[in-house]
Amino acid sequence: MTITNRVSVFFQITLALILIGFSLLLYFLKQNHEFSHASERLSAAINTLAAAVEDEPEGLEWDRAAHDLHFFADGEQIHWAIWDENDALVDSSDLPSAEQMRKDRNRLTWNGQDLTELERADRILTGRHLQSKNISATTPIADARRHHYSLMIYAGLSKNAIHESLRNLASLLSGISLSVWLATFFVNRWICRRALRPLSRMAAVAREISTEDLADRLPHPQTRDELEELGTSFNDLLSRVHDAYERQKQFAGEASHQLRTPLTVLKGSIDVALRRERPVEEYQRVLRLLGQKVENLQSITEMLLFLARSDSEKQAIMMSEIDLAVWLPVFLEETREHYSQRKLELSFRDEKSVVVSAHAGLLGQLLGNLIDNANKHSPLEFPIRLEVAASDSAATIAVIDRGPGIAAHDLSRIFEPFYRSEESRNAGLPGVGLGLAVAQRLAKTMGAQLSVTSTPGQGSRFQILFPLLIVQEEGTCDPVISQEV
């Protein structure tokens, strides 16, 4: 079921319930009004008839001239009849109605002087009992035809007029409600289609978007409502998907290029070695060269796999407390053989033992990438310096070099996979542009932040920021202030 049909059905059901409820309310209000009005007319007729009775010394006397009284309620005549204490009919508006009242009056109950109102299926009946104040029930009455000890006045009204009025009202309400409901049904569907037309257009455009052309965007109305918000949010999602797709394409292209180069060298070296018989020493030289290329290829592959791994595929790492004053000298000692011609310096800004939460293996790989990057870009006569500092809430490890620095327009892209500055490419420096990207991912994996500041011609400073766990004052440990490796 479409949204248009679903909204229309929901609205029409709601409207039908409202119309039915409103019609029933009007019907019952009208019914209550009609019966209240009929009761008032009956009470008025009873009062008029009672006023025609005179309480004489000889007893109650009915004024015969009142026989011609006629009472009406909404066009329907009110019938009346009067009986005395002997149940003799004194007078009535017409005999048939009097006989009917005689049958119904026994159903009435007294409520003081008046009788309770009786409603039957086709009529309403009420009455009043009058009693003389001048004589008693045992007093002889000389003229029993004119004078009475008590009189019972009854008045009745047919419900035909009320029923006819209610039937007309029910027909009118039914016709109006049905007309309104049908008219609203078509108007509602037109409004729903018009309101949801932008959504249909967005769906049509979305079906046409493919991976070959993610630059298309959904049209959305400038209506400042949920549809505009939906269109804007979906376009933002498409932009993010497009950017991720472009980065993936670029990543795949760069990766294939970087893998193709060492593979080409391997194949060329093997082909050259197999062209003719060579001495054993020559084969050993070729195998050593192939081994170096295989190690380079393995390193590139491992870095590519690490960068391609999504956050959901990462395994939880076990973090531990690392005292940098103890761990860093050991780390530099282990890496000395890789930088035998380079002087490495370690300094602590304060005489404090700084403890951070990290993974020793990942931290070593992270610092190794940063030191390797500094070694590539710094002249051999300048040392690479590691500086440790701590504040109230964080600890930093900075790797500082004296290389050519990084241009301002390259700083924002320095951590992108395969990105190499123009200066690095022109200088022919080794590398494929993955070391800093891996370092950035390693820092995020440990919950740290890696940033860079650089001044062209003066060098660069790569800084790792860790949440601080413990800072021990001087005297509680053996701080390492400066060490050269």
C-alpha cells in the first residue's frame, strides 16, 4: 500500500468516526430538545386545564367552556381527559383518546400532586390530581354532575411529529456526512499526492543513481519541512558515500601501482638471471636483491591490509600502563641498529615519570614510523629528537626533525594514504606514502591523537597526545632527562 493510500485511509476512517460522532451528538441533542419541549407543552396544557377548575364551597367545578380548548405541540394535537373520584369521565378532548388514556393511566405513579410522565412507544402521558379544600371525601355532594371532591386531569401527546422530525434530521445528517466524506476522500487523495510528489521524484532519481555516477543528488523542495530535511540528509549521505567511493578508487589505484613496481622489479631480475649461466656469487646477489624486494612488498601489503581494515573489523587490543621514562630508553636501544648513522635524542621536559595507557607493540610501531619518516627527510648531521611532556590531563610524545619541513598546503593531506608531497617526489626519497597514514590509524586505535606542526626550512614536529594516567614527582622514580643513542 502506498503512502498516499495509507494516509488517505487513515484520514477517511478518522473523518468517518468524527462525522458519525458529530451526527449522533446532534441527533441526541435534537431528541432531548424535542422531548423536553413536548413535556413543557404537556405541563402547560395541564396547567391550563387545572386553571379551568374552580374550587367552590360545594366542591370542584369544571368549567364546561374549557371543552373547546385545543393544545398543540409542533403541529401535533395534545389530547386530554378528566375523571372524578368515582372514575367517571367528566370531559375530554375526544372520546377515542380518552379511552386510550384510561388504559394507560394505571401505569402512572403519583409524585405528590402530579403524576410522573409516562412514555410509550407512540405517545407521552402525564397528569395532575386536584382535590377540593372546602369539602371532605365524606361530605355529600348535592349535584354530583357539576361538583366533585377530586378531579384527575390527564394530557397525552402522540410522538409521531417527534419521530418524523428525528427521521428528517437523521436523513439530513446522513446525506451531509456522506457528501462531506466522499468529497473529502477525493480532495484528500489529491492533497496527499501533491504533498508527496517531491518524495516520488526523489525515489525516481534515487533508482537511477548508480556506482558509476554518484555525483547525482536528489531534488528536494524548499518547504522547510520533513521532506526537505529528508532530501538534505539523503544528499549528505550520498556526498559521504561518493567521497568514500572516490577515496576507495584512489586507494585501489595507488595500491595496484605500488604493488606493480616491486613485482616488475622481481620479474625483471628473475628474467635477467635466467638468460644465461652465471656464477654462484651472481645468483646470490640476485637472490639478496629479490629478498629485499620481497620484504618491501610484504611491508607494503601489511600496511595496505591494516589501512583497509574497517573499524568494525578491528580486534579489541589490551591496553596497559606504560611508564615512558622506563619504556622509551629500551625502545630506542632496540631500534639503534636501524639508525646506526643517525643520532637519536630523548628528553623529558620535566623531571617526572609519565605513565600512559597504551599498547607497547602498537606504540613501538607508531614511533618507528615517525622516526623512519624523520630519518628520510633530515640530513644525517642533524639528530632526531624525542621529547616527552606532561600537563594536568595529557601526556605528549613529540618526534622532532630538522628536515625541509612541510608546506602549508600539504599539512591537511599529510596523513592520507599514498600522499607524498611534491618536494618528496622531486627529491627521489624512498617510500610509498603509507607510513604516516598507518601512524595515524595506530594512534586512533590506542585512543591517542596524532598531529603535526611544521615550518618550511626548519623541520617538523609530530606529536602524539595521550590521556594522562599518572605523573610521579621527582624522587619516586629514576627519571631519564636526556639520552643519546
